[in-house]
Amino acid sequence: MKSVAIIGGGITGLTAAFYLQRRGAAVTLFEASSRTGGVIHSIRKDGFLAESGPNTILETSPKIAQLIHDAGLDPRKLTPDPHAEARFVVRDGRPIEMPGKPLGFFATKLFSIGAKLAVVREPFIKPRRDGVEESIGQFVVRRFNQEFLDHAIDALVAGIYAGNPNKLSLTHAFPKLKALEDNYGSMIKGQIFGARDRKKSGEVAKDRAPKFSFDEGLQVLPDTLAARLGGAVKLNCPVTKITHVGSRWRVTAAGAENEFDAVIFCGTAYGLAQLQLHATAPIDLSAFSEIRYPPVASVVLGFKRADIAHPCSGFGMLIPGIEKFNILGTIFSSALFPDRAPTGHLTLTSYVGGERQPELAALPPDKLVALVTGDLRKLLDVRGEPTFVHTAFWPRAIPQYNVGYGKYRDLLTGLESANSHLFFAGCYRDGVSLGDSIVSGANIAERVANSF
Ligand SMILES: Cc1cc2nc3c(=O)[nH]c(=O)nc-3n(C[C@H](O)[C@H](O)[C@H](O)COP(=O)(O)OP(=O)(O)OC[C@H]3O[C@@H](n4cnc5c(N)ncnc54)[C@H](O)[C@@H]3O)c2cc1C
């Protein structure tokens, strides 16, 4: 029986360990902290369910539904209320519903006539073929216009990466948008003519992918996988050193050393930078500390339903930086899934900080709650005080796939080819969403199993 060490007990490491164990490998999962799940953290308190980290999984690949099924979690899966599909973007201080249908785009107050004409013009703009890596901001201005960037894409980028659109790489952070231009010459043409290709591959675009969670929040998934792994999970075991010894790898964690046939690193980029890796000679991993993870605070507030004038029926609202609020975006959590708030109450989950205003994320909880409540009063006409408060601070939240990120991905590929049975997976390599991380974990398990 082959033995595999998996470093990191977030969703990537848990998925990889779960599938490798099912394929007969002897797995050991080392997690530095006292719990599994990484940034997934659901808390049930006073009848409210608060998600400190991610709120929903987007089902962008069939591998995601497969994991839920294989983990026996189909009966606990919750899909959002079909009436909660509306998404709002703030313009001129008010949340405006994003048009769901193409024709609605021409009627929306979200964009001026100039932005609408830019969409009509887009299929006629020549694709860029010079190989120069652009930011998503440069791409949007080139193919649409500045208003699209300032009033739509900036908000979207804050919602996914808590990032800066003028720094995030089109190639690495939005590869599917780049592929539309590369393959169809235009985003609009790619949306229309690419539908058949997407159907064939089973992949679903992020803006169309169904979302889901579980009855007791996303934590159900890591908890279930960890329970299946049982004694294979070693908590409070930060791995500090990996050494190649003969044809095996020696893993040093919490003062103990054990040898394995293969190692997968499923931690964070800044965790990787601190790891001592010794193959035939020591390998310097310090370059990975350059990858930026901006701080984010999540602020979950409960209110009496009667104290909010806005219906809050929908997924939530995104706020572009140009609108000058403190919140990056707010999810209408209790409108999405049942049992997130007691009867007569609402739960709103807001995010603060990111690349836009990193200094705000580290504010003490009472100041954060005051800032967020102040914004919600203006945006959603909230009157009363919160009846429930839960805040969480992520000093290093989401890796930024900024222009030049290919350097880090190439380093990882080079390390894998130079070192037999050493693998890398997770949100610092394969995409930052939960769905991407599940696919990353499932794929790496397959690669490791096939490598023996
Ligand atoms: C606030 C927030 C909101 C988000 N919202 C969403 C959302 O709604 N939907 C969505 O799809 N995605 C969302 N994401 C992104 C998504 O949650 C992550 O991409 C995904 O959970 C990453 O999983 P991971 O296993 O790759 O990494 P992580 O969850 O970061 O796990 C890595 C684990 O490795 C451990 N580790 C690191 N180094 C070592 C070491 N040397 N030894 C042992 N253990 C180590 C860490 O302790 C950690 O537990 C959000 C992220 C954040 C922070």
C-alpha cells in the first residue's frame, strides 16, 4: 500500500485525502491549526447561522456534485430559493437589480447609453493577439469602456477576489474570459457560440453555475470529509520540512518525522514560502511570499425584518469602489437558504477590506459593525440596531492572481517535474473559488494515484 502525506486540511487537502483513501492509499493529512476546513467556518448561534468565510459553492464542474454524492451529502445539500436569484449592483448610492436577460440590459438604469453602445460594438473590436499579458481592467476598457470597469467589473472583482482590477491578470484570474476572446474573437460572440462547447465539457460559466450550501452551512462538507478520514487527520501539526530520502519523502511536523511515498502540499502560498524543502539540495521557496493575500473582515449581522425597508430578496449586492462605501459587498444570506435566521429576522453578510481598503479589515469588531451598519442604513434603509453580530478577520484572505502570476505557477510545475512524487494543489495554484479547490483536490488525487 502506497503512503501519501497531504499538507493542509482546507477543502483542497480534504478532497485529495478523501479520494486517495478511497483508492486504497494510506493517507496522513497534516493540518497546522486546531480544525479542518481552512477558510470555511460556519457558526450556529442564537438561531442564526453565520458563515465567516465562503457562503456558497458554485457548481462549475461535474466533479463538485460527484464529491457531494461520494461523501453521502446529497440529502443535506441546499439550493437557493429560486426567488433569490436577483443580484444588485450599487449605482448612485442605490442597489439596482442586474438585468437577468439580454434584453433587460438595454432597459437597465445601471449603465448609461454609452456603456450599452459599447456592448453592441464589442463583437466588432479586433481581438488582441500580441501575447502581452493584460489586467482585467485593461481588457474591459479595451473591449467595452471605462464605465463598465468602474460600475460593474470593479464590483465583481471585489466580490470574487477582494482584489484590484488594474492588477489582477486576465490570463490567470479570468482565464475563461481570455479564452472567449482567443477562441471566438469576442466576449459576446463567445457567450453565444461557446454554449455548445461548454455543454460538451460539462463546465458551467461562473455567472450561470448553480449555487449551493448545506443545512448547517458549508462547514458540513469539511466536517464530513474529516470524519471519513478519521485518525488520518493530524491537527495542530504544521509541517516545517520535507526531505527527499532515497525514493521517499520525510515529513517533519510538530517535532515528529515520518516517511511517505508521495507528498502533496495543499496549504497556502505564504505557508509554502516558510517550508524547508530539501531534495538533492535545499530549494528556496521564498518567492511564494511575494503573492499578495489582502486582509478581509466578514461581518454577519442579524436584523428584525421589520427594521429593513429593502426586500433583501436575492443573492446580494456588490458595491463598486467609485461609490465610496466601506462595504465591498453584502450577501442576503437568509434570503438564499432557509433556517439562517430566526422567524422575523434577516441575516446579512458583508465583507470589508480587500485591496480596496485593506486598513479597514483590521478594525476592532465594534468599529467594523458601526461602519457596516452605517452603510446598510444608507443602502438598504436599515433602521434598528443589529440583533445578532458575528465578525471574523482574515489577515490573509484570498491569493491575488496579479499580472505576472505565471511565474509562480511555472515554479510549481518545475518543482513537480524535478522532484518525483512531490505535488502542489489548492487555491494558490488552481483558482480561488471553493469549486476550483474541490476540482484541484480531486484532480491531484487522480494524478498521485496514477503516478504509482
Ligand atoms: C472571506 C472569504 C470568503 C470567501 N467566499 C467564497 C464563496 O462564497 N464562494 C467560493 O467559491 N469561494 C469563496 N472563498 C474562497 C474559498 O473559500 C477558498 O478558495 C477555498 O476554501 C480554499 O481552500 P484551500 O484548501 O485551497 O485553502 P485553505 O482553506 O486556505 O486551507 C489551507 C490549509 O492549509 C493549512 N496549512 C498551511 N500551511 C501548512 C503547513 N505547513 N502544515 C500544515 N497545514 C498547513 C492551513 O492551516 C489551512 O487550514 C472565500 C474566501 C474567503 C477568505
